[in-house]
Amino acid sequence: MTKLGVVGIFGSNLIPCDRIVERLPAVPSYTALESSNPLEQFLAGQLSESTRRAYYADLCHFFDSADISLEKIRAVSFHHVVAFRNGLAEQGYKRTSINRKLSSLKAFFKMMTAAGLIEKNPADSALVRGYRLEANLTGKAINKKALKQIVEAISEQKDELVRARDTAIVYVLTYGGLRRSEAASISWEDLIQEGAFHVLKLPVTKSGAPQDIKLQPIVIHHLEEYKNTLLLHRYPTGGKVFLGHSNRSRGKPLTAQSINLIVKRYALRAGVPERITAHMFRHTCCTLAIEGGAKPQQVQAHLRHKDLKTTMRYYENRERLTDNASDYIRIG
């Protein structure tokens, strides 16, 4: 279903998402914060490039344009935001997507309020309610059978470079619980050893700050297999880890979207009925860890969630029916 027909508050049709990304302006330096462009000021304050892109797309969607003047900002009331939310719901947007867009608006108008450009935040939660989400995102984790099928599908790949790379990608995603953008950003120099442990020092994270991830021996094994295969084919083993090996992208770093497409392709080849995405491996990491005996707080630290509630939303309790509380009730 297309989602390009939602009309923003100023009446014109939504700019297609691919054009929005193409038109994303260069983020100004912090010395440019005195710029009269409110959008540039807001984007300059974000730490992550992916966050900047998401905010930019959501704000262009709401205002129907990247030209967001102070006059347009001051013309917005909470009625406009409510109408925008309701329009998204009528068009079939998921609750998570609607809430994300509302969060973008709330953050933008909060900064405008703090800067003294407007008096009140028209997207404040007290005025505009988001949709309540289920505490458990059922179905997001990949079951072990499907996971094995995906790994087997990769093992049947004839090109040894592609096979070694894609095996390493799946193991990094599953054991590391990485976001696809984080996996794409890894360089060989980010893989270090601290005593007896192998550590990935993530350079690009959602928080904008470098973070450390412990890598299990099996992940290191598959990364070394890939590195040895790269050396065999005379590829460099410095810089980005995951490279393209097709004629068009040979030697170029994979993008986050490329990683998503890779796992989707193997899931289709394996006949996995679920619609697999790269982010589902992050949910899988959470679920398998807790099922294996890890404490929720340990998983929270590994996935780098600020709030334990987020971790528990990732956890899919697959025993909730087979070992249910009601099974223990006895009357008479």
C-alpha cells in the first residue's frame, strides 16, 4: 500500500520519501546555530545522522516542504497536529510510525519553544495523544527454525566472498543485536581485544556516542573467515568491514539498506513465511538471550536501551501459552 498520498497541514501532497532524503541539506556547524533557518538549527542539534534524516523526513511531511519558515511554525496549532495524526491513521500508517512522527514534531516544537520562537508546543503530549502500543511486540523475533533456514540458504551461496560476508552479517546481527546502520558502519579497526574478550567499539550509534559490544567467539570466527576470504581475493582489510561484491558495487561499503535487502533475500530463498527485516535480528538477540537465562537488565545493557521497558517490548515471550499462569490454577 502506498503511503505517499497523505496531505500535510499546508495542503499540498506529501513529498516522496526518496526525494526527501536526496534533498537533505548538509548539517551546519555549531557556529551556524544563529542561522535564521529554524530547520537547520534543529537538525544541527541532533547527534546521529540517521536521527537527522528521520526528523527531516517527518517535518517535511508535516509542513509539505523543506522550506519551513517561522511564519509557518507560528501558524501551527494543536488542532493541525491532531488532524495530521488522524490523517495518518486513516491512510493506514502503523501506530509505531504515527508515534514516531508525533515525537519528531514534539521535539522540533520543543526546541522552538526553548529558543523563544514560539510560546507553546502544539505537539505536546498533554495536547496530542499518541497511540498506545502493546507492551509486547509479538512476532518480531525470528524463531530458531527460521534462523537456521536462513543460515543454510547462505551456505548454499556459490560465490565464496558473498557467502563469507553474508554469514558474518547474520552472526553479527544475531549475537551483537546491532541496528543495520551500526552493522554497516563497522570498520576492521573497530574490532579490538580487551584481555580475553573480543570487543566491537561502535563508532556510529543511535545515541551519537561510541559504545562497546562484546562479540562471541563464533562471531569472531565468521568475521575472520570473511577477512581471510577478502585477502585471498586481494581486497583491502582496512576500512569498512562489509563490502559490496557485485559488479556495480565491488569494493564499496554496504549501506544499511543493503544489509536489510541481503537478509530479506535469504529469507525468501529459505522459504521463511515471515517478512524478515534486519531489525528483527535485534529482537531475536533479545528473545534468545532471555530464553537462554540472561537477566533483562543484562540484555538491556547489551542492546544499549535507555529504558528496560524498551527491552521487554523486544522480548517475545513464546512460552506464554505453553507455560501459562492459568495452568497452575486448581479448583476443588
